[in-house]
Amino acid sequence: MAPKQKQKKKSSRGKKSPKPILAASEDMEPVNMESMGHPEIYPLVLTTKTQEIFNCRIDEDVTDEQPYKLINKEDIFEDLRNRAAVSDFHPVKKIVQEYPGNELLLVYDKDFKYGLNFYLIGTEEGKENYLNPPEVPEEQEVYKEHIPEDVYVYEPPVSKPWVSLGSEKEIEEESVMESTKQITYMISQKRSEFGAPVKFSDQNASSVKDAYIECTAYPDKNFTLKQLEKEVGMQAIPQIKDISTQTEWTYPKNATTQYYPREFSEEEKETLKQSKPLVDFLNNASISVEIALQQNEIMNTFIDDWKHLAEEEGTFGDKTDTHLKEYQSFTDLHSPTEKMITCVSWHPTIYGLIAVSVAVRLSFEDRVYFSGKLLLQPSLILFWSFSDPIHPQLMLESPDDIFCFKFCPSDPNIIAGGCINGQIVLWDITAHADRIENIKAGSSRSTKATLKPMFLLEPESNKEAMYIRHCAVSSIESGHKKVITDIHWLSETFEINRMGSVFENRSGICCQLVTCSADCTICFWDIRPQKPLTPQTTEKKKEESIEIPFDVPSTFLHLDLSWKPLSKIRLSKGETSLDHCPTRISLNEDRLLYKTEDKTLTQSKTVKAGERNPYHNLESGMANLLKPIDDFCTKFFVGTEDGEVIYTDWKMEKDPETGRLMPKKPVSIHTIHDGTVHTVQRSPFYNDIILTVGGWNVAIWKEGVTTGPLFQSCCAPKMYTSGHWSLTRPGVFYIGREDGYIDIWDLLEKTHEPAQSQNICISMITYIKPWIFSAKQQFIAIADYYGTLHILEIPWTLSRPSTNEMTSVNHYFEREVKHLEYVEQRKNIREQEKKEMELEMEKKKIKTYQKSKEQMEAELKMDYESYLELEKTVLINLGLLKVTEKGPYLDVV
């Protein structure tokens, strides 16, 4: 304690202004040893000069035998008057003045017990206790005589009052307290895997692909460290002031000068032209001058770059605004049961019209329990319009809840959907197309349609919600057995057969579908009538024509309840009897561009003129020969229920043993997601870039790269439930979470975390679907678990791409591909090095074994020779062997 106080005292004296500090030192209280239980002791530092003045020189006047000295009080006062603040007794001046006696006791502190070489006793009582210590009782003296000096004598502690020095605050700050919520894990298993045989085997984690995942460090905003202490150095310096002056010229005076130019003579010019320094300078400078002249010719140096950096201002919102703005919301208020939105799709040609499918919010057990009541309630697809946020424009009926649906790219009036019971449903809303058109165009239909504001689009009073029955339903026995999780129309440019081979489309319209289901199958469907095996009689045809309901179009009557898949693929898990359960698929021709509006209008005009709709005459073109398409990519991506991303082929091949058609072995399987894959979507800008969303992370893949994903996010705080690429920015995509937040990722801004997160609702986001209205306005539809559809306007910063954004994002993907190739090369190199090291170790073992064998033979030989020598000496000592010049010989008796 004393040294620290001394340091504080020195630091207070070490500053530059002496007068204030001297005054402060006179008022300063002298430092005593009260903290050590001796308030009467005051440590001092006596210099050699002071020791000579007061005759207290160390090892001469004060020794170990007599370590104290009595100093007269007047002598101290005289020293203070002579040397003032320089005197060593100046710190205890106040103690000396208040001392009642004439002589003060100064003690030599040889062991620096109190921190300095001397200390002064400031009370008469302390002086007497030091000079005449109290007598120890005889019993204690006798006891002390018998106790050796080296033996420790226990002294009981003396209770003292508690003095807080701040330790309890340090203990509280250093204590560990729980600040985060505990994580709860739910582990479940599919019913189909119960009782399955399990076979365990040892494997090297580094030699098997995807056996381990590298957890790289990243800054986490959820965990921050609070700075409690900071060391700062300060130094007092005089103030500095910069002053400048300028002399004023008060007497201006006009002055002119004239001079002649200084020129070289002819001889000097010739000499200069032939000089080597000038020639070297011209040779060195000519290249730079030529480059500068070329740059001036190529680029305009006088252009204003700041003006070209500015973008066009024609937007609805502010450029600095980065948040999604609520534009509209739709909720089915007439539904008696609580429903959730399972799928969302904007109408391809009618602006401001959006279709959503709803399903009852029940678990499998509750759905079975209430199955009787659910049969009485219709399963619908609702068509909402911006003009009427309360009443749906159309309601498409289905036999069971729809979990996915798609508009036909060739004709938006044809809709296909997948039910929870595994059936596929087809609708034809051509007869009701006029009802859902909310576009008010001018005199000419060729003018571009514009979306009117909500207050200008008033719904007609006579319009009521119209229920539309389905045209056809697939066969229950031949189709899927469980819920259909995804559905896609194949492009109108090709068609496939039962073997999966690709041919040119004979009909010229989209006629085939692909679906995936939770029953571990992927099916391809054809809506065209198949050739019957046996010819039907005219009586059966008449009976079928009579059974057609009046409100159902006969477009797909030939498929109703008899529609079977063209081919079926089952993704097997290899050696086990289990199969992969697909949830989402993405084909190579997913990026389909719908018909332009002019083409749709002309198509509607031809229909009105009397021509038949192509879907009403599907038999046409079936007689044409199939023309195969070479070099067509038949591989596609599949996301599974277990979080796997599979890249496989839809072509079938015959099993050489059984002769059955079997799907090909998957090209690659990666388990990246730690939950069900909810989104597998190709980028609208790069056909070979795929986004997958599932579990707690996001991944981006490149078709053709089988070593792994180009991008994989870290685990999110909440589970991801849906995702979608931006339609105008290549590096932006939207991800929905189970807590109602939407994460907006921008790969050009951040790749380790979302660029921003925004709360949309209080329940789980089930589907995301953006839509481009115009170059200045974009919307995004976000559906939640409580059945509400939120329409939000995308801000300018998220809809307008930056300069060369597509090129920058493409460079980013190329860098990631090179990084994966480098990692794969390093992995192969490490495996080769490991094999070489193992071979070297085996060779060393063989060499060591051979060397030890030779050593053992040499040791045995040496032992045998030593044995012979011992035998010889023994025989000589016994006299049985005599040694002569010729050598030893045996004496036989």
C-alpha cells in the first residue's frame, strides 16, 4: 500500500507548474501506516546530506543494535527554515508542529518494512512503546525459549472493520451469467425408417466427401463484448495558435517591362541535337507521350463523371429507402375454418391479379380425426385482384387441399395443381377470362396496359364470387400416394417418352407436366389422349357424353379419373431399401417466358373468330413422327425432406438382370441443409445457377460443379421456410423465416450475413413470389401461416441493378468455382501425400525388420564365439586341454 501511495505522490509532483503543486503539498495530509495497523508511523526518505546534518548516518550512527535516533524538534524546524520544501522533513511538517514533546524518535527501517529507509513516530505513546516495550510474561518467555526460531507460531486473526475497495464490483463483472436463451432441439424420424436395419462402419472423415463441415469463424452481432477498462495516455502541451499576416500594398504603381527571347545559336542547336542526354530523354519520354495521346483519343477527358454516376430519378420511392413498403393485403374473411396459404402465383398476362391456394391448418392426426367435416368444406384456389381486397374474383374447386399449382405457359387459362391426397387437378377458366380482366385500355387494344390505382378500380356490384369446377382429376390408384410438393410444366419446345428420351414437341404447346411427392417418386404426365388398347363402341361414347356436367368444360374430359403418369422415377438410396423423399425440383428449362400480351390478344381474337383453342384439339399433331433432340440436358436438381440436394437424370435404363426400367444413379448427393428443402430455383439471369433454401441455411449451386455449393450461409437464428431470386438484380434474393421476418441477401454487399432483415408478419412465411409491373414499380407477394397475403412494394435500391452488376456477380461465381477446384486439388494432393507417407512408413518397417534380423544373427554368432572361448579356458584350467606351439590339444586318459 505504501509504495503505491508514494508513486501517486511522485506523479503529482512530476507535473510542470510548480507553484500550484507546492501549495497543494503544504495542505496535503502526511502519509501514515494506518492501513497496516500503525497510524503513528510516518515513512521518510532521508538523503545522505540530511543524515549528516542530524547525525543519523546508516551503519555509523544508526546500526542494527541501535536502529533509532532521538532528534530535537528545534533542529527540524531550523532545517525546514533553511531548506524549506527541499528538506526531507517537509512531508511531515504538520506532524512535527503538532508533536507535544521536544524530541522525536527517528527509526532506521533496514528491511523497508514500511517502504522507505526511515520512519518517524509521531506520538509520545508510540515512542514509549518502541523504547520501552511491554514486558512479556515469564510463561510466554519460557515457552518461547523452547520453541525454535524456524517453527511457525500461530497468531489468531484480529477482526477489523470491512473496508470496501471495489472488489465486489469486479467479482460481479467477472461472474458468468446466462444472457442467451437455451436452444431446444427436436429430433424426429420418418415412419418408413422405423425398424430399418442399421449397419455401422468405420471411415476416415477426411477421406470421405461431405463427412465433415468446416465451421469458419465470423463476427456475430448477437454476442458483443462490453469494454470495461481502457488505458489512455495523456500529456499536457501548451496551446498552439497559427497566425498569418499579409502586408497590404497601399501604393499601387504601374510598371512595364520588355525583353527579347533568348535563343540558341546555330552551332549550339547542332551540338544540342547530337548530345547523348537529349537523345536518351526523348527515347524515354516518347513512349509515355504516345500512350497519353492514345488515351486522349480513346477517352474524352473533359467528360463530367459525376453527372454520369447519377441514375434516373423516375421512381416512386426515395433512392435511400431500402425497406419493403406495404401496398395491399388479402384475407379470406368468408372461410369458416382457419387456413394457411400453400402456394402463390401471379397471373402471367393480367396485371394486378394473383392466385393463391389455401389449406386447412391441421396436423396429420387432426386431419384424420376431422376428415368427415373437411369433406363438407370446399378446397379452393382464390383469385385476388387489386381492385377488390375483400371478395375473390374466382374460386377454383378441387377434391382436396392444393399444395402447389402452376399456370400453363402456353395458355394462362389452363391451370394444373397438386393435391394433398396425391391427385393432379386441371382447370380451364377460358369461359371466365372476361370476368377477371381489370385492365382498362384505350381505344386501341395494342396500347400497353397500365395498372390503375385502387380507388379507380371499383368492383361491380353485381359481381359475386364464382366457383369453378375442375376439368379433370388424375387416377388415385396410378398416381402419387402422398401430398404433391411441387409441379412444373415442361417447355413447349420438347416432349419426352416413357424412357425419358427427349424429342421435338409435336403439338407446339405445353402438354407435359412433372411432379414430385412425399411418396419418394417423381412422375411425368401427358395431358394428350393416349391411344386406347381396345376400340370403344359408340354406345359407351354416348353414355360418356351424357354424363358431362353443364358447368364443366370438356377440354380434359378424356383424362378425368383415368389419367396415369407417363413415367415414374424413384430415387433410391443405393444399398439400403429406403428412398429419397423429394420436396422440390428444378429442371433445366425452368426459366420459361410467357407469351407477350400482343400474342395473347391475337390468340384470343382467333378464338373469337371461330378457330378452336389448341387445348380443345389435342389429338392434332399426335400422328407426326417423333424427332429426337441431340445434346439435350436431361439432368435436374432435387431437394429432399432430409436436407439433401441431388443432381440426377430423368432418363431410364434397363436393368441387365431383371430387364425393368430403372432410373440412373444420381450424379451427386450433398447433405448441406439441416432440414427440409423448401426452395430449389434457378436464377433468372444464369441458367446454371441454382438457389436452395432449407433448414437453417441457404446454398447456391452451379450446374456442372459436383464438388459442392459455391455459397453456403451460416446457421440463421430461425428456420428458413421459403425463398426466391430477385427478378431484376442478379445478386439479390429473398428468404422467408418462421418468425415472420424476411432476410434480403445482396451478394455484392455482404456474403456472410443478410444485407437487411425486415419483419412482415407474426407467423411463419410460407411462400414468396415477386412480380414486375413496370421498369419503375415492382411488387413482392409474401404469404403467411395465418392465411394473409401481403403485397409489398420493392424499393428502388432492391429493384434497380447497379452498373455492371451482372458481370460482377458472374465474376464472384467464377471465383468460387476456382476456389472449389483449388480445394479439390489440394485435397487430392493431400491424399496422394498421405498415401506416399504410408508407403514410406511401410518401407521403413521392412528395412527395420531386415536390419534387426542381421543384428540378431551377428549377436548369436558373437555369443557362440564367447561360449567357445569360455569352454576353452575352463578345459585349460581343469588340465584337460594342453596348449603347445602347434595349438591346444585334448589330453585323453
